[in-house]
Amino acid sequence: MSIAVVTDSTASLSADLLAAYGISVVPIQVVIGAETFVDGPGVTAEMISVALRAFVPVNTSRPSPLAFAEVYAAAVAAGADQIVSVHLSSKISGTYESAVLAGRDAGVPVHTIDTGQVGIAAGFCSVNAARVAAAGGDVDAVVAAARMSAAGAATYFYVDTLEFLRRGGRIGAAAALIGSALAVKPLLTVTDGQIAALEKVRTSAKALGRLHDLVVAHVGDGAAGFHVGVQHLANEAVAHSVADRIAQTLGIGDIPVREVGASIGAHVGPGMISVGAVPRIE
């Protein structure tokens, strides 16, 4: 049995990690003004930041079922007889639905997983699935790894403003207006597959401190048993500072720091810092 693992570009995994586990990626489309791009190296965070600050419309579009069908067909041509397709929350994007539709005609069984997460947390779910597959696990074990990862995952966000989430329809206009009026620094999380307000903090320093505390509390004493990753948009120095502090507190090695892809950056805006923590599944 040969099992292929597929994810989408919001997973924000490094090229090295994708190559190490043979994970295939279906890119989300990004629309900046009147131009449409494929999420990836050709769409930089700087492009997104400049457009958002200039009030140029930035939107995202789920991959078509055809885009998934092409990736599934390539996996089958390479010898896969089972596919496990691991994606961001279906309540945030229609990506999962496209994967399901494409899976019906893939020619081999496609097991589509809605992680209920977004960003690198969803990416780590696909890594766990691929690790189990690489270790010789059968398809039930691979699917279980993805689902168990999602069940134990947590994502926390710091954003400079709720305005960009409001523009993208990810948070209500009233909440964004109140946040701006009070000049608070919002902390968000993913709850029941949706981005939700968690806390309101008065300063950036306090907000970032709470981000650290939330992640440490989620991981608890089992730091070695978790994948932890930090993401940012146009805020690299602060992201490394947050990652270093979390790593020091947890007593673990370097935590990967990744700039978010355009598909996420379009909604959170410049300055965003997020941390994803997902249990390792062996």
C-alpha cells in the first residue's frame, strides 16, 4: 500500500519539510486588485502588506476541484493507491469542499480531513499523517494521526487591528469597530473551526506576553511531544523574539518561524503574529 498525503498552501510548511515527507500542496488563489495569483513564492508578503495598507482589495479564492484532481492524479501516477488530504477548517474556506468533490473521481480512495484549524497548525496535522505513512502505517492509522493531531491542536493570533479580518468577512464589523475605538490589541484563537476573539489586551507587549503564556499552558509539561511553530506577516523580528522566548520556557530547540502565505496574510494584515501547537503523533 502506498499512501500519498496532500494539503493546501495555507499549511505554510517549508519546502524542506514538504520534500522530506513527500507532501503535495494544492495552492489557494490570491486576488490583488484585478490580478489573480497562485499562492506561493510568486506572491510575497510585501506585496500583500503594501496592497492592504493602500486599501487595494485583497481576496482569496479556494482551489477548484480541478486543481485537486490534478494533484490527486499525479499522486496516483506516482504509485499511490490511497490519498489522505488534510486541510484548513471548512468553516473558514471552501478548500475542504473542493477536495471532497475531486476525491469522488480520483480513481483511488481519498480520505479528506477537515482539521478545524488554519495555518501551520493544519500543516503540522498533515506532517503527522505523512510521518505515520512513511513509517509504514496503514491508511486507518494515517487518517487517525491527522484527526488526533487536529483534536489536540491550538492556534493563537495577535493582530495589530481587527480591520483586515473585518474586510475579509472573518469577524463582524461591530467587533472590529469596538476594538479600534478602545485601541486594544486583540488576541484571537480558532474555536469550533472559526476565528474567534479570545482576549483584549491594552498594549502590544502585554498581548505578546499573553501569546507566550497561552501556548505554554496548552503544551504543559509535554513540550517534547508537540510541534510548535510561529508565523508572522511583515513582523519577522518580533516573531523570532516570541519563538525564542517560548522555546526557552519550554526547554526545546529552535521553533520554526515562517512568514504566512498570501492566502492567510490577506485576512490578518501586517504585524500579525500567530503560534500553532499540535501534538506529535508517532
